[in-house]
Amino acid sequence: MKIAILPGDGIGPEIVAEAVKVLEVLRRDGLPVVTEVAPIGGAGYDAAKRPLPEATLRLAQAADAVLMGAVGGPRYDALPRELRPEQGILGIRKALGLFANLRPAILYPELAAASTLKPEVVAGLDLMIVRELTGDIYFGQPRGRRTNARGEEEGFDTMLYSVPEIERIARVGFETARARGRRLCSVDKANVLDTSILWRETVSRVAADYPDVALSHMYVDNAAMQLVRNPKQFDVIVTGNIFGDILSDEASMLAGSIGMLPSASLDASAKGLYEPIHGSAPDIAGQGKANPLATILSLAMMFRYTFRDGATAARIETAVRGVLRQGLRTADIALPGEPVVGTSRMGDAVVAALQQA
Ligand code: IPM
Ligand code: MG
């Protein structure tokens, strides 16, 4: 189990350190885990003048799986777009062909009160967003800036999907739904965008291969509204890169905090990059306040999807639930007045719970 560890920037190194503690327990228990660390994002820029250094990409390519923290920070905001930390993560997704991004939003019953939504709206929530990750307006060409005929400066990006790209992510959506509640909602903007009309046609055609899965379609604006109105209507959502980016942040708040949401980004053979869906939180970086649970839960996803070791995944998830049940809370999931613990206390508690399991 060769795992490349890319801590990144901001709170990235702090939260990844807690996940590494979990890996060490698993190694002591006999799993053949080998890790190597490399810089990405702003750290990559500092080390090698680029957000995705050559050596980091080579390490990730040679690994079975990648664990990432987060990238970005105010120090790098003034860099030109191609040198910004975000290009590190976008570049590695593209270079490794990680087209399928799984973002589960699960509300642990212990955190029902931490959500900003009423407990009865979110209690029992368990939805999965399947986000396409290597296409769409993130990567479409042409893009750039130009001066138009009136002498005005313009910026432009291209939303673009090919039929094979839509088909392969649709299949991941259907397969994911098949293994869960057998309901798939495809989210698009087919009332306005040509890309979305093709998306909807293609997903509908792929549906013929999955007669056991109930497919529905929803416009993205309505989906954004339905997610806060009645999120439990969803089982699996499949959508494009930009809509999935936005809807997964929205869904994270249903689960109490963005600090709780892990993700898996998979290629066609389930090699994967695993990362929390939250960012580098420069405002709290270096203070030991960040919630490491999304990163630890990302590690659980790594065992489930890449190493096909559901027992270890469940063991990690059970340990996380255990610490929540014990009442441990980082600031992001604490109720007003509740005592809070820091990043490493939370990680240590997960390690202790693991050792008991
Ligand atoms: C995410 C992030 C990234 C994205 C950024 C950091 C490039 O928001 O993983 O959701 O937009 O995909
Ligand atoms: Mg995002």
C-alpha cells in the first residue's frame, strides 16, 4: 500500500498529520503501509516554483493512492493563475485521470444540532454527490482574456463535455446508486446550456443499462434549493464539475460542518486521491484548531475504494463515530458554550478509539 502524502498549505499539514497517526496504528496492526511526503500547492511553489512539482507528480503516479490536505493561501493570491496553488490540485486530478469525485454527505446523529438546518430536516441524512472532476468549465478551451471590438477587456471560459466523458461519469453515478438506495438524480442546466442538453440526453441513454436504478433529472438552481428544503429526497446526485463543486459545499453544511466531509477522486481503475472537501483555512492555520475528521474519513474512503478493504474503512469510521459519541468537538462542530478540543487532541482520540476496536 504505497501512499503519497501531500499536506499542502494552511491547515493542510496539521490535519494530514492526524490522518498519518491513524495510518501508523494500521501499520502497527500489520497493514503493509508505506508513505512518502511531497509538497503541492503553495508549498510546491515555495519548494520548486510550481504548484505541482515534477517530483510530486512522479511520486503520486508511482503510488497506489494519494492523501492530500488542502492548498491555497493569501501569500499566493497575487500569483498568475497558472502558478496559483489551486493549479496543483487541478493539475494532479487531470494528470492522474481522476474523473470521478465521490463526496458523501452523512450527518452523524451526534451532530444533528450542529447543522444550521432544523434537526428533523437533516437527521438521518446520507447522500452521495458524484462530481465529474476533469472536464467542464474548469478545463474547457479556449479560455482567457482578450479585448473585444469595442476596446473593452473581457474574460471567458468554455463549458465543454464530450459524450464519452459524460457516459463514464454517468456509469459511476449509476453504479454508486445501485450499491445504495438505487435512486440517481442527474443535475444540469438543460433549460439554458447546450452542454447540459447533451449531458441529459447522454445520462438518459446510459440509464437503459441500469433498469434497476430510478433516474431523475433536476436543474441545478432547483437542486440548490431542494438541498436545503428537503435534502433527504436525494440518494445519489451525479453532476458536472462546476455544479458539483458548488452543491458539495452546500451539502457539507447539512452534515454540520465542512470539516466533516471527506472525498475520493478516482480514475478508471479506482486508483485515487483522497482529500477533505474543505480548503486550507488560512485564518486558523497553525493554531491547532482545525477539525481533522474530514481527512481521517478520507483515509477511510481510501481503504474502501482503492485498497478494497471495507473492514479497515469501517474500523476508522467507527472510531470517528466513537469520539463524536464521547462528546469531543472541534470548534467547527461545537455548539455555543460547548467545550472544544484542538486538532491533535481530536486525532489522538481517534487513535485511542481505533486501538480499542
Ligand atoms: C474543491 C475545491 C477546488 C475545486 C479548488 C481548490 C480548485 O474547491 O475541491 O472543491 O474547485 O475543485
Ligand atoms: Mg470546492
